[in-house]
Amino acid sequence: MTRRLMTLLACLLTASPIMFAQTPANSTANSYWVPVASVFAMAIASGLAALVQGKAVVGAAEGIARNPAAAAAIRFILLLGLVLIESLALYTLVVAFTVIFKK
């Protein structure tokens, strides 16, 4: 496992100059796909965030049902987790808007 991970890391570091090379100045031929890709990214992020939030709420409800005395601690951790999960979806929205409306 570690060897495979190190090989992958070495390949990524070797290919990074090619992957992150600058594009030519007149590369506006495919710029109409940027909004489409941004919409797909936001849809995937929102859908996965909703699934994870549902699983978090189910886990918290089960935890409170098993140990009602720990309800306050479970509720706090649930709210913190939900805020962090939702922030990931909002970050995706910000990145999508930045990519779409850049000059």
C-alpha cells in the first residue's frame, strides 16, 4: 500500500509541469464548457453534502437514543459537523462562481 502510494506521488510530481503548464493566450475555443462543468461540480457537491448530512443526523439520533445523558455533547458535535459539511458545498459554489465570472 505504501509503495503504491509513493509510486502515485512520484508520478504526480513528475507529471505536474505538464499538467499545470500555461495555456496559450487564445484558448477561448472551449470556454463554453466552463459553466457546464461548474454546474456539474455544484450538483455533485450538493448531492454528496446532503447524503452525508443525512447520515450524520441518523448517527446522532441513534447515539442520543442509546445514551440520552450525552444528548448535549452529541448535539454540539452534530451541529459542528453539519456546519463543516455545508461549508464544503458553499466553497464549491464560491469556486464555481469565481470560475464562471472571471475576467
